[in-house]
Amino acid sequence: MPDQDKKLKSTEKASDKKPHGMSVRSYSDLKRLQSLLNVQSSNQQLPAVYFESGQTSVTRAWQNVKSNEQKACGQQQESTEVAELENFSVTYKNERNFSRHPRHTLFQEIFTALVKNRLICREWVNQAPSIHFLRVLICLRLLIRDPCYQYMEMVANGYLDYGEKHHNVDKLVNMTYIFQKLAAVKDQRQWVIASGAHKTLVNLLSARDSNVLLGALLALISLAESPECREKISELTIVENLLVILHEYDLLSKRLTAELLRLLCAGSQVKKQIKIYEGIPVLLSLLHSDHIKLLWSIVWILVQICEDPEMSAEIRIWGGIKQLLHILQGERNLVSDRSSVGSLSSANAAGRIQHLHLSDDLSPDEMQENTFSLQAACCAAITELVLNETNAYQVVQANGIYTIAKLILPNKERNPEKANLLQCYAFRALRFLFSMERNRHIFKRLFPTDLFETFIDIGHYVRDISAYEELVTKLNLLKEDELKQIAESIKSVNQNKTPTKHIGNYAILEHLGSGAFGSVYKVRKHNGQNLLAMKEVNLRNPAFGKDKKDRESSVKNIVSELAIIKEQLYHPNVVRYYRTFLENDRLYIVMELLEGVPLGEHFNSLKEKQQQFTEERIWHIFIQLCLALRYLHKEKRIVHRDLTPNNVMLGDKDKVTISNH
């Protein structure tokens, strides 16, 4: 202790000279505050003043200090030290220039005095009226605008000692602001965590006052920027409170909570907590919001939790895939603002956060950049989701290839940097979908040969976004007529496009192929959502007879046979038939749409790549074929007249379906 006193005295002597760049008045005020704080405990006054319990706002404390001082009748005057603190806080509440002063000048000594002096000790806090301790906090908050945060360690420890029940709302708001400022500096976060402040901040997530809650969220967000701090915060039971806020609180609280949860989701412990507390429905409900920054945070949370196969499947079950694609379609009126953690934190500390105008109009370029970032996040989420084959199938069925493919088209009005990044994310999502063999026939129609080769050469399931930059560069260098051709190809895979024609009660969406007896189309029934296949058979084909009588007899037999098949044929490896009808000398057969690759085409593809079926795959396919044929021949007495590799479809997980029997 004697050595410390000597050091303090030598520092005082060194600081007697006014630092360069500091006004005489500022220097005088700081010296007066320093002398006050350096008074020995035995000589220091304990403040005694009339205290109005309802006055809890920092703003009101500043505004009403003069009126309070005028209430002399029947009241004791404030002590010297309280008056000095009050004057300092009022005078310098808008000061932003402390950090411009030389590093080892007077205000650093004030930090030391505030930390070491008994004004912050338990004895003073227990005896002082609440408003006076609040004044000290205000001074601390003013001084902490300078980057010398290390002097606040003891304040953090004191805050943990006293807990929430001994502090009013204004104190808690100021404390959380202080910790947010400390945590804003990377090097300071570790000792904030070491002090245990993060535990108190997590406890404050259940605070009833919105300003205290927002202050705790802002401080935790700053801490969570560092992986080590995220890990420590994730060890606490935090997700349950966060989910309650996301489900029940106001938009601003939801936004900050979503951002905090996004940062914490980098750790496995938080993902497990989301699973335990059934957080997916809560997260997906927020995808209906129209605020871009909230949506962006929620989507990136989904990207991270998709790593768990069970949670990935649950996102599909709760309708998450369709919601993500709906955002990508760009048909919603979204809003955004310029707010940041720093601006929100300052507004909260000053008691202005509830009156902060967050809906200031952004420029078209700013809105476009925010929208690109959100769309890129949605593409990232779909990329992770399609690692599950059932999810991938739903993406295709929900017109996802068309929705995502539109995003790869260049647009001169876009911000080049953001637009190129979005194109990379869109290409990656498409490449993951292409990696599933059943989808590859769709992509052959989208790109010209050289671009398609680059697309293939990237390889299956490559997450590194930089791997798609060459593809984007090549696409953007294509000539105008080539880009128009790609745009037309993308339109051709749109399942919601205007039907080319209608047959009966069915809209014709796409021509799938032709054979000896007719053509096959992809169709959708009016007012229906499921896609179906419809075979059109021309009855004038000589194969059905030489004259009208023979043709009518053949058609009657076919219709009768199909009616039996429709009523009696139920097997997982045999195509389902739904309806048969006649129109304009043509027979139409409506059946299950098989999304997959013909066995013959798949076999030829493997030969080209010099790959082979594994023995396990061969047995898996062979057993399904045997079971299907046994069912047809032995149980239903139906003979397949055209069993070829092209009439055997391979779907999800090599599921076999026999068609055209």
C-alpha cells in the first residue's frame, strides 16, 4: 500500500501541468472531480438529501436537479461531493472528446480514483441514497467513452456483488451500457467474462423493464462477438429466455435477441438447447416478419441448426422450405433501417431507445443491398437443407429450381459486389440440387455447354463459396443474346408458368417426352397443387386397328384394363394410375409423376464416368424389381409387355418404380 500511495502522489505531481489540447475549463473541472474522489474515507461526506422514490429516470435526474436544489424548505442541502458529481454529469453529458486527450492525462487518474475510492465500495452504496449512486454511474458512463476500459474491472465485480434487487432501473441500464462498451473492445471481453458479468447479464434477460432487457441484450451481443466468450455464455441456460422474447416481445427486442442467438448458434450447446426447448416453430414463425434485419438473423440461425439431420427434417415438416422460397421470390414489401448495436446502445443508455425512429427511409441502393444479403442467407439455408433428399425433393416440387435460378441472372442496376456474392450463393444452392441424380435432367436445359461444364467441374457438395466465383465471372461475360437464352431456359422450368394449353380438367405445364404411341406431359389439376403425369395416346395409330371398329375394341380393352389397375394396383414399386378419359380421338391416362432417373440412363452415366454400381446397390435395386414383378405377375395376373431399363425409375435412395406396364 505505501508503494501505491507513492505512485499515486507522483502521478498527481505529473498531472499538475495542464495537458496539451485540453481547455482550461475542462482541466479545472476534471481536477475538481479528482480532488473530490481522492478524499480519504474518514474525511469524505456521506450525502444526505431529500430523495423522491418515483424519480428513476436518468434524464429526469439531469433535468430536475436545479428544481430539486430549490426545495430548501424542510430539506437538507446536498453534500459537496454530490453537487460536484451532479455538475460534472450535467456539464459533460454531451462530451465526446475525452479520448482525444493525451493517454496518461488527468481523466485516467479519475478512472483510477473512481475504481479505488470508497465511493464504489459496499459501505458507501449501502448508506447513500439511490440517486447519488446513480450520479456516480453517470460520471462513469461519460468517462468510459474513452478507450481506457481496463479501469472498470472493479465496477463490474461490484455490480455482480449487489445483484439486481439492490439497483433501480436506471442503475441497471447504466451498468449494462458500461459492460456493452467494455465488450466492444476485443481485448477487454475476456476479463469481463472472467469477472462473471455475463452471468448477471443472462439473468437480466428475464427483467421486466424493456430498457434493462435491451441493455443486457446489447452487452451480450458485444461479448458474443468473440468465440471464447460465446462458449462461456453458451454454458448457461439462455435459450429458453431467448425463445420467450422471440415469441412474445416487441420488434426491437426480437431483433436483438435474434442477433444474439445467431452468434451463439456457432456452438453446439446452444443448438442442443434450441432442440430441447422446441425452438424451430418459434423461429419459423418469425419468417413472416417484414423487417429485413430480423429475417436475416433468423435465416442464419436456420443455416447453422440445419447441420443436425433431425432439425433439418423438422424445418421441412413445419413449412420452413416454402417460407424460405417465398422470401426468395421477392414479392413481399420488406422494410429496414440504419440502426446498429452502437447506436441502439447509446439510445438505451440515454433513455431514448423507445422513441428512436428506426423506420427512417433508406435509399434504394441501401434497401437493395439489405435485400441481397437476405436472399443470400436464404440460399445458404436451402443449400444446407437439400443435403436431406426428402428436403431436396420438396424444394424441386415447390418450384425452387426456378426461384433460385432467377437469382443467377446478371443485372446492371445491382450493386456489383453484393450482386456477385448473391449469384455465388444461388449457384451453390443449384449445384447442391444438381448433386442429386434425380434432378440432373432439369439442369441440362438451363446452361450452354461451356457454362454447364464449369458447373459440373466444381464437384458435389462443395461449400466453399469462392469455388463458384469463376462460374459467376463466366456467366457475367456472356453476350446479351446468350444471357437471353439462359433466361428463357430458366422460364421453361417454372412450374407455375401460364399453361401452354388445357386438356380436360388439367393444365399442361411441360412436355416430358414422346414415344411410339404418344406423348407424356407434366400437368396439374385445376385448383390442385400436386404435379401429375399425363400420357396422351393417339387412337388413329395403326397399332390400335385398321378400322374404326378395331380401334374402338382396342380402346375398350385398354380402358377396362386401366380401370382394374386403378382400383386394385397398390405397390410401392409400381406406378400409380389415377384416371383415364377420351377426348378428340385421343386417350388420356393420368398417373403418378415419377421424379427420378431411368435405370438405363443412370447406368450409361456411370459408364461415361468409369464408375460402377456397388454390389450393395445392385442387390437393393434387384430385390425391389423382383418384389414388384412378383406382385404384378403372381398376385394381380398382369404381364408387363415392355420391361426395359428405361421403364425402371430410380428415385430417392434408389427407390425403384416400374412404369408403362
